[in-house]
Amino acid sequence: MFPVASVFKKFVDLGMGGAVLGSFLLFIGILAGGIVYCWKKGDLDWVRSYQVSETVKKED
């Protein structure tokens, strides 16, 4: 975010501040959407729990 913030004033002076801000917010929104998608899918869990099904009968 720092590179955008460092040159944003130059774009505002050129009259392109709204376009740059819009594209920056769109980029951040796409990144946030990807994180939410992965979070809901469960891919951000460090350890996934797996259920072990016993398919083999123990014979005594």
C-alpha cells in the first residue's frame, strides 16, 4: 500500500485521483474476496481434522 500512497498525490494533481483510488480499492476487494473464499473453504486451517472410519473388523 505504501507505493500507492507515495504517488497518489501526483495522480490527484493530474486529475486522475478517482480512477487510481477506484482501481486500488478494486484490487484490495479482489484480494479480500479471495481470502474470504479460502477461509470459508477451510484452506487456511493449519491442521485439518480427518475422521478415521474403521472399515476393518477386529477379530478376537
